[in-house]
Amino acid sequence: MPNPRVVSLDKIKVACQNCTLSALCLPLGLKEADVEKLDQIVKRSRPIQRGEALFHIGDPFQNIYAVKTGSFKTFVQSADGGEQVLGFHLPGELIGLDAILDNQHGCSAKALETSSICKIPFLQLETLATQLPSLQHQVFRLMSGEISKDTNMLMLLGNRSADERLATFLLSLSRRLAQRGFSATEFNLSMSRHDIASYLGLAVETVSRLFTRMQQEGLLQVDRKFVRLLDMDRLDELCEKNPHCHGRQLLP
Amino acid sequence: MPNPRVVSLDKIKVACQNCTLSALCLPLGLKEADVEKLDQIVKRSRPIQRGEALFHIGDPFQNIYAVKTGSFKTFVQSADGGEQVLGFHLPGELIGLDAILDNQHGCSAKALETSSICKIPFLQLETLATQLPSLQHQVFRLMSGEISKDTNMLMLLGNRSADERLATFLLSLSRRLAQRGFSATEFNLSMSRHDIASYLGLAVETVSRLFTRMQQEGLLQVDRKFVRLLDMDRLDELCEKNPHCHGRQLLP
DNA sequence: CGTAGCTTTGAAGATTTTCAACCTTAGTGG
DNA sequence: CCACTAAGGTTGAAAATCTTCAAAGCTACG
């Protein structure tokens, strides 16, 4: 049995643990030697406690962040102190890519639980990307993926009923967690009902009622933060409904 | 009076007419010599007729497009043949940045009127960006801007009433047209009511009623495709409402 | 153990959608 | 040149979803 410490593959594994690889390189593209160079500019960071801010809206833009463990929400404050949640960020996902244009953050980011991140100085990343075409390509891809993600969200909010929104949200979480090796059917919601409601453009009460009803209908099981998806097929059906039909005939 | 043909600035102007500069370089950043190089990879294109497709969903990704004149919509087809509109693209704006990740287009694009575009081969743009750090930076900025744009849209759809959505939509058009030197208060809606409704996540009838009511209230004047914004202040107020109050008390 | 905060539940109210019909516009062909 | 047709737009009334308001239940944490 070979000692894993001596093979160069191990370096990739190390980088992966730092989430450098998982976030920036996972969709293939980077050579091993390049991963090493990338790893050198990534800053480690102490754990971030639940409720602690990663950055605030208006902060000067310097780093992008890759979630290593835990989860974050991004949001903007409304006039009366309320929050509009813009997104949730799970392990392996990036935060801060929207700040490049204005050179300052357009939203705030806060930890939903004790989390750890990798800090990537954007200027250094740019410089390195100039030297490594495959890295440049990778960053383009990542940003493109971010745009696609938002586009999908637009479709979700644009023309879908509350049921479809919640189902889509849960399946999105499921898929993203499964991608990281977590269970696709059982997980904890690190965000509050309030956060979910804000994100989906619904009232808190509506989200609460939906959870209750979906449980009664056997679609899922929910206990406080814990969720178990029971009928993935029917949940899928809810998501695939035609935007213009609102899927209202689906439920009794 | 100097002959504009001989000064090198003219090259920028030429590029600008091709929309290379306006889309890719306008937010400063590129040196004159670099603009010239960029201009060399941009392909001109014949006019595109109303209803003609720029690309279809699933098409292999090769170019990004900059709108020179006219306008486009991006959309996805739903199960029953309906459309979900994802965005409208005015002169100077880019189309196709969401296709990099999957290497194929995730939506279709169609001309809303007779339009012209610049075709930018993405592979060549990437290669050039490797050589020109300022161009690389510029592309990062553009993509970041695209993410911000979507984020704003999420906020719009997430928690706002129909009035606020339409007001925000109209002011967004106004601002973007003004940026290109068009009138900020009078313009033609190249898209149908159906497109607007789909984009804003509303029923066609609701959009129609809103136009009628806003006209009655003196906010604007509307005749078929033509719109004149009369009370920008009150329209602004509609947009700035707190997401959680829904601004419903604003209207009688 | 008690309080604060989050979640759930109920009923009333409101905005928006749906359904249906009518009107207008643009384009076509006799 | 006019009538005709199809598509898009407008309007009205009923239905429905979702929100708001109100209150109670539960959990967690000091």
C-alpha cells in the first residue's frame, strides 16, 4: 500500500481540502502544477461563527471567497431593516464574484452556521490567470456558471407558484449537497424560514404552511431544521411545470 | 478644424461604431492599441430581421454577441410551447455570457426588431485576454456586471408588487437607453406585452391593466408601443419601496 | 426557569390570475 | 381600395393564491 504522502497527487488533495481545487478547479481544466501555484495565493482563514459577517455591502472588493465548510447567505438590507436574501452558498461555492465591476461588494454575506472559507485575493488571481490560460478559462467558466445560476432563479421566481418554488429550492439544495458527497435526501436547513421565504419571494407564513402541507402529502418529512425528502419524483414534477400554467391544478 | 480621419482617436470611434468599444471597453480600461487588436477579431454581421434567431438553446457556444442597433430577447421554451423571457438586450449590451460553462447556449435569443450585432469569437477573445491583462480585467468586469444585473432582477421579482415591477422595468429601460444617448423619457417598447409580462412574472392582462392605470394616474402616457414617462419622481418612489411592504398602500 | 426569537396555525383581506369576450392593428388578397 | 383574418391588446367579473394580521406554541439559550 503506497504512502499517499509521497505521490504528487497528494498536493491536489491538500489543495482540495483548502477548497481551492473544489471551487476553482473541480470542473476539470487545471494542470497539477498550476493547482500548486494557485494554492500558493489562497489564504487560509479562521473559522467563522454563525451570524458573523464575511463582508458588508459597500466594503471595498479585494477577495473572492470559497466556502470550505458550513454555509452563508448573501443579502441586502431594506429600508425598514428587513433583509432581502439573494442567495445561499454551500461548500465548494464562491461568494463575491458580483463585486468586480464596481470594485465594492453589492451585498452583505453572513455565516448561517460555524463555517470556514478560503480567501482568494482577486488581484493575484487575475495576475496568475494571465500567466495560466487554463486558469483564466476556469474563472470565466465559474463566472458564467454564476450567471446561469441567477438565470435559473429568474425562471423560478418569474412565473411559478409557491409550491413549485419551495420544491425547486429543496431539490436545488439536494443536488448541490449531493455534489459534495452529502446525502441528497436528508439534510439540515441552516437558514431560517424567514430566509427561505425572503429568497423565494414568499411570506414566512406561506413557507411554513407549505412545509406542513408537503409533509401531510407525503412529499417530505420535516422536523425543525431537519428535512428528509421522501418522494423525489413528485417533487421533480412540481419543478418541471410549465411556467405559464402555474401548476395550480396539481394540488387539491 | 482638424480632419478626424488622421487622428488615432478615430480608430476608437470606428471600433465604437462596431460596438466593440461600447460593449467591451466603454467602462474604461483598454488602451487604444489594444482596442485595435480587439477590433481585429470582431466579425461584422448582416442585419437581423425581427423574429429572427441569433442562436437557439442547445446550440454549441462559439461567440458572444454585442448588440449594435435594435434589440433582442433571450428566453427558454416551456413544455406547452409558451416562452419564459429571461432578458432584453439593448444596444451596447452583451448576449451569450452564460454559455461558457456548459459550452452551449442555455437559452435562445431572438431579434425584437431589425437589429445589427457584432460577433466576438470567444476562443479568440480568451487568447487575446491572456496577452492583454487589461482586456482580461475588462471581461471579468463585464461578467461581474452581468451577475449584478441578475441579482437586481432577483430582488425585483423576489418581493415586489406588480406596480413596482413595471415601474422598475420602465426605469431600467429608460436608464439603459439614456446611457446610449437615447431619450430617457420617450421610447418605443420593442417587446410585446406578453414578453413584458413573462419577464416580470405577471399575467399579460395585469400588465395591460397597469399601463392603463398608470396612464390614468398621470405617471406616463402610452400608445401601443410608444411610452412617454411623465412623472419620473413618482416612478422612482415605486421602485424604492421596501421589499417587505409591497408598497400596496401607495396606490388607491 | 423564563424570556426572546422563531415557527406554526387560523381567518380575513387583497392582489393577481383566470376565463371570456371584445376591440384594435397589421397584413393579405380579392 | 376595401374587406377580411389573425395576432396582439384591452376590459370586466369571478376565482384563487398569497399576504396580512393576530395569537398561540415551541425551542433555545442565558
